[in-house]
Amino acid sequence: MFLNASGCLDALTAPDVARSLDGFVTKTVTPEARAGNAPVRIAETDFGMVNAIGLANPGRDAFVADTLPRLRSLGVPLWVSVGGFSAHDYAATCAVLDDVTIELNLSCPNVDEAPESAAEIVRACREATSSTLYAKVSPHSWDMGETARAIEAAGADGISMINTLKGVTLDATLRPALARGAGGYSGPALRPVALAAVMAARRATDLPIVGMGGVETGRHALDLIACGATQVALGTVLFADPDAPSRIRAELEQELSAHGFDTPADAFCAALKTVASLENSRKR
Ligand SMILES: Cc1cc2nc3c(=O)[nH]c(=O)nc-3n(C[C@H](O)[C@H](O)[C@H](O)COP(=O)(O)O)c2cc1C
């Protein structure tokens, strides 16, 4: 099952791309409207890009009144990415959303410094909604297994991973290319980081996992599934190739049969099983 990564597709300007996915994930919605950061907000690097969009969005009320009805008319299952600066912010937005899957963006700027932990935010949201609740985590945690267990114990129905890594790129005059200096680094270089995160989380939990980070081909999607992802999200690749969803879907089919699998479910955790059998043979 393919989704877009939050912030990497505007379904209202590219409805056909959204319809080529199994679900559309919105840009993160915050309680108040945000204009986002001053330009330059996106810069290319040798491998991928850095962005500091600053969570530009119309704010919760305008999103619910105006954007959400228009998104519903697309006929694609909707995932709403929810952000905030405290557990109360997140929970208040969850409380006004119905008939959508909610993805909590737990890697919002300032949230890392919020008094509440990721698990506390998930717990507050669980109390506020009965909608399906995914928690999207930052790759900056060293122990992704522990993060996954804490999120599951707090009541999440699934985990999305990974968000961007913090990155800086310089222009020819040695100034940071982004006006803010640092930004979120996305694209191909994230692939090994995403695979490690998914593998660690899968060893810790049976929850569904949306894997993302640098997916550009069917083989990359298969890698995430083999490490334990149940769904795959496409991010940076959509900026260069809006046809990526159908292309990657077809490539995944070819990759599956080349590896002797009939369905993605047959390839699920294939890499993890190799690791487990290596560990067992070492113990013997
Ligand atoms: C321009 C841009 C904007 C993004 N905005 C958001 C966002 O609003 N909320 C969020 O959770 N992730 C956001 N992300 C992160 C992506 O959803 C994804 O986690 C990350 O880019 C890794 O996947 P990729 O390497 O395939 O792009 C954004 C990424 C990019 C490149």
C-alpha cells in the first residue's frame, strides 16, 4: 500500500497523483495558521534536499472548514497530519477530526523541546479520538525499538517512520543555502537510516509501520517491506517525478516476482528473518 509522505504532495493541485496512491497524507496542520519560514526554504544537495518550510498551513479551523471538504471530494482515503507545540495542541486537533486516519507529526520544530514526550502526546490524543492514530517519529532517536514500544503502550495504532534528518547545505559563498541555516534533510541518503529504524521498530512491535525515507524505485519499497514496513510512503521523489506512484508500484511487482514472492505479504520481514537466523546460529 502506497501513500505520499506528508508535505510532499498537494492533492488539490495534483488530484490525479493523489488518486494514484492508496491514501493521501496532508501537510501537517497546526492549531493556528502559519505562513512558514522566509525564503530560501528548499535547497538541493548532492544527495537529496534540505527544506525549512516551517509548517506553512492554514491552521486547524480553516483546514476543517475549507480544505478537508475539498480533499474528501477526491475520493481517496485521507490521512491528516497533526502538529502542535504541546500535547494539548495535538489532542484538540484530533478531537475535531472524523473519518480520517490521523498521523501525529511528533517531529515538529519545538516539539522536541516540549515538556511532553512523544508517548505523552500519543496518550493525550488517544483519549481525544477513536480515529486510527499513527505516530510519526524523528530518526534522531538512537533506540527506535524503545520509541516504538512507548508509542504502542500509549495507544497508537501504527507508526510512521522516518521524518527528515537535520541538515545544512552551503552555497558557493559559504552561506547556508536555507535562510534558517539548518533544515530537514530528505531523499536517497535517508534510505539506510529508514531501513534501520523500521527494522528496530519491527523487532519491538507488531503495529503497522509506514516506512519512508528516500524511496525512488520498487526495489527501495521492497527493502522497507523486507525490514518490516506494512505500507510505504513516497516523499522527495514526487517533486521530480509525479508519476512515481504508478511506476514504483509496477517496479515492486517485478521485484517481488524476481525474488520469488507472490505478494508483498510474502516479502514482509524477509530481511529480519535473515538477521534472526544469523543471531540464532551465533548463539549455537
Ligand atoms: C518539502 C518537504 C516538506 C515536508 N513537510 C512535512 C510535514 O509537513 N509533516 C511531516 O510529518 N513531514 C514532512 N516532511 C517529511 C516527509 O514527510 C518525509 O518524512 C521525509 O521527507 C522522508 O521521506 P523522503 O526521503 O522520501 O522525502 C516534509 C518533507 C519535505 C521534503
